[in-house]
Amino acid sequence: MTPMTSSTPPPTESLPRWARVALGVLVAVALGLTFLAYLNPHLAVDLANRLWACF
């Protein structure tokens, strides 16, 4: 029996290294900005009010 080989590379190897680093930085910045936004209590209350108004 012959071993099965895959012709497609694993997902982590499909992007160049610089693209993976850029994507990681972009995700980290987006998460950081989201966490910083929630430090403003007015934003948290406004978002809660908008969500509650949907019901």
C-alpha cells in the first residue's frame, strides 16, 4: 500500500510569512481597539440600550 500524499499545502503554509504576520497584527489591533472602546462607559451603555431596543 502506498502512503497518501496531499498536493495542497497546510493552511498555515498557503500564505507567505509576511502576510501571516500582517494578518496577526491586524487582528491584534482590531481586538485592542475593541477592548479600548469598552473602557468608555457611555459606549457600553449605548450599545446595551440599542440591543435592548431590538426586543
